[in-house]
Amino acid sequence: MTGNANFKYNDVAILSIEAVDAPEIVTSEDIDARLAPFYERTETRPGLLESLAGITQRRQWPEGVSFTDAAAMAGEKAIVAAGIDRSRIGLMVDTSVCRARLEPSSAVSVHDELGLPSTCMNFDLSNACLGFMNGIHLAGSLLENGQLDYVLIVDGEGTREIHENTIARLLDESSTADDLFSNFATLTLGSGAAAMVLGRHSENPGSHRVMGGYFRAATVHQDLCVGSLENMRTDTRGLLEAGTELVKRSWDEIDDNERWRHDMKFYVLHQVSQVHTQAVIDTLGIDSDRVPRTFPDYGNIGPAAVPVTLAALQTSLTPGDGVLLAGIGSGLNSSFIELQW
């Protein structure tokens, strides 16, 4: 099947993929301890974050480290790892969900921190948890038609503020057990940063090809997860059911699905929870052993989750290995992108 949402590239590649860990670890037991008065008052039980979501811990940035600081740290690592002159970067895209302001863009702060040239275009690209994958698609299209030499994609996510707001809201005497479940997904969120440099495969020996992929939308489900730094309200069951339905419907439309089901060395799924991960594995019929999990130690890092997982995986890859990136983002949107290492 062909169409606007399907794409293939002949000469696009990843030069580097790097992640930066937020240094402060917050365990699920830590959160449960803070919520003890809520559990006692509402007669609900602790432990669901670990037993249901499978998340043992997540990370936070220290006070004073901004979302753009985190994105810039990852961007610097990616530029150094790529071994290119930053003056040749023609576009820098910040795909972070988290942002401290409406304007100017977060990208301008990252651009300044990284000392990128005035000839480097920069802007934010936001699409919930799929932003980084949209960034790869955009970068590939601009590289393929020769407009740019190199593109830098960055993402920095932080959860300190939303976690504090959510815990305070649950500890309020007016909160109920229902509030725990509508805010449950918020407490699975984690902090982290990632960045990627892309260029043309023919000009960068040892780079890793971006082969192509597709996007699909089911925007009728836009109200299942709505969030800000103050609050995120999620219909977790509805999101799971609608997300897996979208994945199955779109997967069944794609001609490459049988090859993707069998020929990939790894499947890098957006990291949400053990329930969501297993649902996608079952829906696609892929080998669970080829799906690396980072959510137990990092939680859901939003659009940084796929590149953080890929960065951790790269030492296990050899030239020619197939990797399929896959994600579902609030809205709903889904995406698959094939890599050849």
C-alpha cells in the first residue's frame, strides 16, 4: 500500500545516537511511601506501579536543570560521537513534550547552548510520544532531497514538577480512589534525554541506514490522554485498547509486515509499561525476546523513550542487523521506522 503516510529512503543514515541519564533515582516504593496517607484514607493498596506497570524506578533531573539543558547535554554527546563539524548542521529539531514556556521555542535555547551556527535552522516539533520519530522522518526527507548535510534531533524530558503536583493533589483530603487511576499514568513517567545526528549514508562510512516506514492516525481518540506540567489525565484502559487497535489495523495494511515480523534483530518499542509492551508484542506477533525493555528502570520518558532504548542497544548491534522502531502517541498516532545497522 502506498500513500502520503508511507515513506522510503535511499541514502539516509544515523551517524550517532546518544542518551543522557537523569542522575536522581526515584523508586516506586519512594512514591508509595509518600502516598501512604492517601492509601490509608481511600483504602487502596500500594505497589501497583511496580506490580501492574512493571516500573521499579524512574529518574529526575536535579533542581535547576531545565528541559533544554537536558536536551543540549544529549545533543553535545551526539555531535561529538558523530565526529562532524557542528557548523555543517543545517537543522536542529527539539522534539520534547516538556517545555517551560509557549514562546520562544525550546529549540532556540538548545541552539544557543550548543553554539550552533546562524545558518542552522531550529524549531520545535511536538507530537506527544512520537515527536522524535517524526523528527527522523522530517530529517530523512530533507537529507534525501539534498537540502541539508546533517540534522540534529534532540529531546529532553523532566517529571519533577508533574510528579510533585500529582502527589500533592492525591494527598488532598478531597481526592478519591478514582483519582489514583486517572493519575496513574502520570506516576509512571520518567526523565531523560536523547539526541541523534543524521546524514547521508553515501557520505558517512559506518553510518546506519534509515530505510523507511509509515505513520497512521486515529485522532477520534484525542481525549484519552490529555496532559500539561500541572496534570495529566489518562483513560489507561481506553488508551491501551484504542492504541493496540490502531497498531493492528495499520500493521495489517503494510506490505512489509511479514518481513518485519521475522527479519528484525530487535524491536525498539516506545516504553510505557509491561502491560502496553506485551499488548503490542501480542498484536504484532513478534518475538518477545527481541524486545528490549527500559521502562522498568526509566519509566515512560515520552518521545525520548525510543532513542534512549536504541542508544542502550547499539553495542549489541552489528552491521546489517535490522531494527524496527515502533511507537504509539497520544492523539492517537502510530509509527514504525525500519533501520539497517
